[in-house]
Amino acid sequence: MRFIRTNTFKRRFDRLSPQDKLAVEKALELLAENPRHPSLSLERVSGQRTRWVGRASRFVRFSVDWEGDTITLRVVGSHGDVWRAP
């Protein structure tokens, strides 16, 4: 599986605490190994064929576009931040 990070994802990831960064990195590793893992709580964004939102921790979410074996990391942050701009 190939990951592409958008500039928005990079900027928002850099603003996270070290603990949250670690949680996101672990969630992305898990996504690569087992996308159906229950702890990720992946949800398809309504009306979007390839857009998904997942959970990295209790408070941190991430948004991706998933097409074939390529996952584009779009947004990372709080629940509200990610769902406002999935």
C-alpha cells in the first residue's frame, strides 16, 4: 500500500502533540496491515466513493482518499476539524 500526504495533512500533523503523532503513525501502520481493524473505525464519507475517515485515538481523526493500493492522507486533527473538511 502506498501513502501520499497532502500539504494540509503535513501541516496539521506537524501541529499535533508528540503523543498524537505517535497515535497517527500507529493507526496508519494498522491501516496498511489491516484496513478492517475495528480500532480504526473507518467510515465512508456520505456521498463520496473513495473518501474515508478513521480514528487514530480518542480525540484524533484522519481523512483519506483510498483508490486501489494508493491512500492519499488528506486531513488529520480533531473530530470536528476532520469532518468539516473530510
